[in-house]
Amino acid sequence: NHLNRALKKTTNKPTSELIAERLLQESKILLKHSQQDISEIGYSLGFSEATHFSNFFKKHTEISPSQFRNV
């Protein structure tokens, strides 16, 4: 709880938002600069299912991971 309050005070963002931003940043880097399958990228970032990763990515970017990779 202390860490959550400190992060919120410092960044003005909740911890969950900071984690989501970091996951999104890492996923974009991996999609552009690796040859891993999208499901492998999702698993490496801690998603238990490829669909969860795809849904997370699409929620935050409004495009699918495969569309992002091909842009």
C-alpha cells in the first residue's frame, strides 16, 4: 500500500496504469524487433493466454498486435 501511494503521489497515476504502460511499451518493442510469435510475446510478458494479450493490446492501442507489427 505504501508503494502504491508513493507512486500515485509521484506520478499522479495508479500502479496498475503504470504497469499497463510498461507492458504496452515492451510489447510494441517486441512486436517490431523480434521474430517471436504474438502468443510467445504475450506469454513472455506474463499473459496466460494469447487472447488475453491480444485483448489488452487492442484495448490500449485500438489495433491488434498483428496489425501493429505489419504497420
